[in-house]
Amino acid sequence: MTDKRRLLGVTLGLATLAMSTGASMTFYEESLPSTMNPLFASSMVDNRVHELVFDRLYFHDPVTNELTSRLVDSYELADGGKAVKLNLAKGIKWHDGQPMTAEDVCFTINVMLDPGTPSPIAEKQRAVFSGCEVESKDVAVVKFTKIFHNPQMRLGFAVLPKHVFQSTAITPENPFANQPTGTGALKGSKGRRGVTFQKFKNGHHDAKVDGMTLQEGSDPLLQVRTLVNNGVQGIVAVPPGSRADVSASDELTLKGYDLRSWWFVAVNQDKPYLKDKRARQGLNLVLDRTQLREKAIGVGPEERNSPCEFISGPFVQTSPYYNRSVETRPRSDLDKAKQLLADSGMSTVGERWHYNGEPVSLRIGIKAPLDNEAPDLLSQIGNQLGEAGFDRQEFKISTDEWNREVLTGKATDYDLIVGKWSFGLVEDVNPLFHTRTDGRGAYNIFGYSNAQVDSLLAQYDASKTQTQARDAYHSLHKKLDDELPYMFLWKLDTKSAWRTEVRSNTISPYYYWTAFDSWKYGG
């Protein structure tokens, strides 16, 4: 028996077991979550899982796009706009039966403010919140570091249960990471082979599905085949190459999923041969994005309604922060690239690029799960760089290494890293480009530092109106196109696939499961 057939048999057996308890579903994710604690989310899998188990204070309704809350009945500004008073909804319980109160809201903020909580998410929030006071059992006063033009949008964090923890200093190793307690529609438990969820009826949740099982996806073809055979009921992310097979089945439905995400190639400017921005500009002109898109995703040069849209900066084109005056670069320009590379201090010996007499060998990595979405993208980028005269080595970076080394700025052995960012309520790119200091720049992969960029990021942070925020980010977009700490690639549309027996399955942008209460399966 081949490995794929053996895996298919195991998958079908697990799915049958999951379905035997009633209206339960099994679905494929691109990987297992790294943690069930929302403070340490480092991937979209993490964020999606947390949306089932926890409630965020505020979220966007996936149908009306209105900012709303299940936990807050009403709110009012206080302290001249530097605080908000939250009147919490009554009757909400944690999964262990304890009531949720204002103590939990303030505890969550105090956890994020505690330097003993080593969370990049918490570090980011320390620039937003200054504290929280419990006015009564059902009233919490959240204090900000300054006046924000969109204070409710800053309250999109998941609430944690105070009674479960011993202190406000929480580490990733806490058992909560595998056995969390939330107020969400489902209770969740992470095992070595998957995640199981069970319905928890609450004052604000009453799911129609009894439970679910999350399994890690492997070969995309195997995932689709298992879905067609009803071995699983859904695939969260279907690669473009497998979408035709899904569309051909009357038993399956493709559904759009807006991740608000964009793909990039991060450039390690600390390498001496990449420190000069002209070297990065030269590499950017070596890349032929049209060819990359065609060979890795299967999108032809003249294809209309492409699922893959080129970008020139750190936002998707539908974002108000995207600066349309900055042009994309669909095609390479090798002549100009060679001139820029030479101006940066490189020289050619034979047909290979050298720096200070040594050949330039580029170590290129890609986050491994992205290989399912864009097969061979790593090799195609390597081929283009090789044809332009660079030696190169190619590596697939595991999710664990990505979380442990890349996100923490420790992956300094690499010259280039291919990845993808996604954004939720607030399109805040400050953690990506700000100098790593005082908790800022938490996701600055290669420690990029530029005073003008930091100043523009500070202007965005200080914005009191949407216009001011937009102007700051438009200028940032233009500056980053010149500096190129990242070579920006594209936005790739995401599609999910679900069996037709799964009904009313509204998918929320970014968070996916926000409207899970309405989902139905069987019966």
C-alpha cells in the first residue's frame, strides 16, 4: 500500500469516528496550530482556531462589515477619548462554567502589559493600552496610551479567564496552550495529531454543529480526493492547482476567503552585498513576477480575473492604504538590474556575481506550507536568480522554525525569505518595518532599520483621523518601494472547499469562523 493510500484510509477512519457522535465535521487545515493561546498566535491557522474557542471584544460582522461585539452591550468614551467604559453583556460563561466579568477583561490587558509575558502580540499592545480598571462586575474602563481615531478597532483582542492563571506573566509553555478555556462557540483541545472541538452552549453562542475535528493537510490532491469521498467535510485553503477538481464536483462548493494577505521576499540588508539599496533594487528587477505567477500558480499572462494580483507595497490593492501611484513590476528588467548591481559594488567574474572578490551565494528560504499554495515558487525564484548570475541554495522552513527563528529575527543565515502576511481589524504594518527596539518591530524579520521609515510609522500611530493615517501609509508605501527591505510579490486569492451538506457556512474575512453559530451540517 502506498503512503498516500494508507493516509487516505487513516483519514477516512478518523472522519467516520468523528461523525459517529452526531452532527460533527472534519476539515483540513494547512498545519496544526502552534498554540491554542491567542497571545502567542503566529500563523493564520492559530488565528482561525482561536476564533472558535475565544471571543474577541470587538469584531467586524462578516455580512454587514459593521464593528460589533458579543461581549459588550454598550460603551462610552472617557477621559477625553483616552479611555472607553465597557458595559459587558450578562450571562456569559467560560467553558468551565465560571462567569465572565470585567475582572477578565482587565486581567487580559494586564497580561499584555506585563513584561513577563514574552508575546509579540502583547508587545504591540503595550503601545496601545496603559491600563484597565474594574468599575463593577460588569463594567471595565480600558485606558489607552493616547487618543486613537478608531478606539473600538483597537479592542479586537481575545479575552482570557483570570481564574485559570496564577499571575499576569504567562509563558508559551503554560498548559493553557493545549487545553484552553474560552467563551467561544466551541471548546477546543489540541493533541499530537489534530484538534478536537465540542459545542458549548452559552448566553451568546448556540452552535448548530455538535463538534469538529481539525486535521493537518498533506498532499493537495489527496485532500481533494478525501473531500470528494466525504472523508472530510471541508478544506480551509484549496491551492489554485486543485480548484478545477473541486469545481468539477456537484457535491462540493468553492467559497472565497478574504485573507487580506500579501506575499513577499524579505531581503537581509545586513549581508554586506545586500546592504546598499541599489543591490536590493537590482534583485527586485531580476524577478519576473509574471513568469513566477504562471509557473508556480498556473496563471497565464493574459488571464482575466486572476486570483493572483501584483502589488508594489505592503498592502492589498483594495486597502485604503495602498498607494496606487507606486507602479508594480510584472516583468524583469535585466539590463537595469545589472547596472544597479554593479553600482552597489558587485562585479561579474565570468557570468557570476562577486562581491569583494568572493562569489555571491544566496541562501533562499520559504515557509514550507506556502509550497502547497504556490508549488515550486522557491525553485522558480532560485532559477531566475541563477540565470541572472547568482549562486544560490534553497530551503523549506518548517512552521516551527518560522515561529522560533524567522519571526524573532534570528534567521540571519538566510539572504532571502519568502513569506506571507495577513491582516485583521487593523492594517498595522509597524511590527514588520519598525526598528526592533522597546517592543516595536516585533516581526521585523531581518532587523531592517531606517529613521525615515520609523518616522512615518510614528505618524501613522499618532493619526487622529483616517485621512492622516492614510497619508502616512501612502508615504510609507513609496519609501519602502525605494528601500526594499521586502520585494513585494502579490495578493493570492484564497478559496475554501466544503461539501454541499454543509450549509449557511458564512466565512469571515481573516478570522474565518466568526459566524460559526449559523453553520449547519446533517440533520
